[in-house]
Amino acid sequence: MNALIYELHDSPKILPLAKTPQLALVISSVGEGNTPNRIWVDDPDTPRSALVWDTTHCLYFMGDVCGPFREELERTLADEIIPTAARKKIYIFKIHYTPHWEETLPGIFVSFKKRKRQLYAYTAPSVEIKSLPEGFERRKINKEFLESPIKNKLDLVEEIELCWKSVADFLDNGWGFCITHNDEIVCRCTAEYVSQGKCGIGIETGEEYKQLGCATAAASALVDYCLSRGITPHWDSWEDNIPSIKTAQKVGFAKVADFSVYFGSFNLTE
């Protein structure tokens, strides 16, 4: 730590800087300690500028772009983030930002590419739990399920560990459902970015099992679980991912925001 940049831990102090619905969803989870994070700010008491790293592929630039903080931030990127990410074989980052940062980001990154996403929320009081084809089973993700002899279970565990500090933390504070067929996970739907009264949804279906209703069956069960606990579930998708958007709409989600993210690698100088 130096005089112009400070590292915080699981701090809700940065929440006022998350000015968009998507950032608020993520940063609320960071503030409550559910999402893995490292946080750097310009002021430990009243931050005006912040960088949040989820310790894997996502970076969040928020607040003002003041010169001294930006300069120290580049040193932090070079000294802290880049070497740690390289050891994890992470070289391309998904970059989230508040508007003030957009003009300055190209000076920090190269290979810049902008992509549009959409954020959906479920605001109805109830949901219809979708049925499954014969031979498929919907199972809640719990300790018993993770200890059962299910094929491709490691893929689920890896996904949980990307979004949570540990599998144990997920079992204590998260939830999710899998669709199985012949003792194999064919679709998984998990809570991500969990905070008071809201959560994000992560979902993936095996290619050969798409268009069978597995995703809607898993997602509707997770939505029902959320609603029973007074939690508003959210779903985000790339703008051109029509199957994902159609699934969200079929379950009953409604779009609440459009936003953009960048993909980039670091502009390293010797």
C-alpha cells in the first residue's frame, strides 16, 4: 500500500461507485464477501475511484479517473494483478466500467474489443416450474449431490469456485439446480453475485441437450427458490446470444438494462 492507493477487503464502501444495475449486482456481492475479490481505492474511508478484480477474468473500473490514482493503479496492475493472473494463465480480461473510465481504458489495455450485453430481472410474484422430458431429473446442488457419483461433476465444481470463495462457502450461502440424465449433469443453474435481496444466475447446458427444455426447467426451479426467500434473481446475456435471451424470456425474466464490456489484454511496457 502507498499514499495514493489502498487495498480494501470485502468492502461495502465502494457500492456508491457502482452506478449501473449490473455493477450494483456484482459489487453488492463483493461488499457482502460472497464474490472473490481484491479492491484498490484512492481513499480507504470515502473512495472516489476503485478497481475491483474478481481474481480471475473480470476487472471493474469505477468512479472518478483522477491522475494520481490512475498512475498508481497502473503500477498496481503491473506489480499485483498481471503476475498473479499470468500464474493462473489468464491473459485476456473482461473489463466492466462506469462511463468516466471508458476513454482512459485504451491507454491501459491493448487488443480492445467492445461487446454488448443485456441484464434481465424476474419481478413477478411467482413462476411456473417447467417440466422435464422422461428420463431426466432435476436435483438441488447440495453436499449430498456433490458427493454422489455423478459424471462431469468437476465442471460444476470449477464453475462454483470461479464465482465463490470456496465450495463450502457456496453450500452455506448459495444455491443451484442441475438437470441430470444417465448420471450425467446435462444442465447446471447456480446462484452468482449473491447479496441481500438479489442474486445473479449462471446457467449452462450441454450442446447435445439444448432445445429439450433443460435450461428452462433448471432456471425456473432456481427462480422459485429465490422468490420463496424474497430474492430477486437476475440474468445477463450477450446481446447476440438469442437462445439465452429466449430462455430468460420463457421463464419470465424482463430486460432492465443494456450495457457494454470490453475484452482486453494489458499494454505492457518495459
